Amino acid sequence: MSNPDEAATHNGDAGPSATAFTPPAYVENPTPALGFGVSSITRRWKREDLFNKGSLIARGFAFLLSLLSFIITASNKHGDWRNFDNYEEYRYLLAIAILSTLYTGIQALIHVNALWNVKQILNQRISAMVDFVGDQVMSYLLISSVSAAIPLTNRMREGQDNAFTDSSASAISMSFFAFLTLAISAVVSGYKLSTQSYI
């Protein structure tokens, strides 16, 4: 007498043992959908690229504004008491404008090199730290030079408003706007520093 399972198999009817095994779905750690990891990586790359370009633009504006402040202050010589080098506040404003011009110019060149070339001058983590600390220090120096020069300029403009005081006010404004752009760059640098892996 034949076995009923063998007869079912011979007749072409698949028995319960012939069905395909389907493993149970893992509820705690499901397998991500195809392409999910790739899209998050591309979003991260786009965000990093946006921050790099934004930081470069901010540094470029800071360089331009610092250079304008430097040129306006250095050329503010109208004879007698209307020379910038007679006043300590304006000499300080000029010195910080020169430092800011050098710093932002060098940083802009480094960032252009990093965007166009694969090889970077500094390690990425060290570069993020230098950007953050440098932006913070230069921002504080710019705002301190502006706050030192404003009271003197206001006192002079109360007594007499002329080309000397107008040029001084222009240089102060350029330094203040350079401070704002460097402050924005410092925020971006802080974000980039916080996303670095230290492992």
C-alpha cells in the first residue's frame, strides 16, 4: 500500500513539506528600503557643500568689507587735527581692519583650494577648529575696534561734521558689517565643528 503523501507528490500536487520557507519579519530591526541609505548620504553631502559655499561667500564679503575699512581709514588724512593717526581709536580700527583683511583673505584662499582640489592643506578636523576659533577671535576684535571708535566719532560730529568724520563713520560701518559676516561664518564653522567625528 502506498503512502498518500507520495501519491500526492507523484500526481504533481505539492504537499505541505514542498512549500517555500519564508523567514519571519524582524520587527525590532527592519531592513531599510533599497535606496534609503543612499538618499540620506546624498542629502548630507549636499548640506555640507551648501555650508562650505556659504562659509566661503561670508568670508569673501568679510574680506571685501575689511579691505574697504582699511583703505578708508588709511586714506583719512585731511591735515591738521583731521588725520586718523592722531587718534588711538582710529589706529586700533586700522590695525584690526588689516588683521581681518589678512585673515579672511587667507581663509578664503584655503576654502577655494579645498573646493577645487581634492587634497586639503590641513586635516578636516583641525581645519574646522581653526575656522571656528579664528572666526570667533576676529569677530570679537572687529566689534571691539568699532565700539572703541564710535564714541570718538560721535563727539567729533557733535562739534563739526566734515569729510574726516564722514570717512571715519564709513570705515566704522564697513568694520561693523565685516563683523556681522564673520559672525555668520563663525556660526557655520561651529556647526561644521559639531558634526566632526572624534573617533
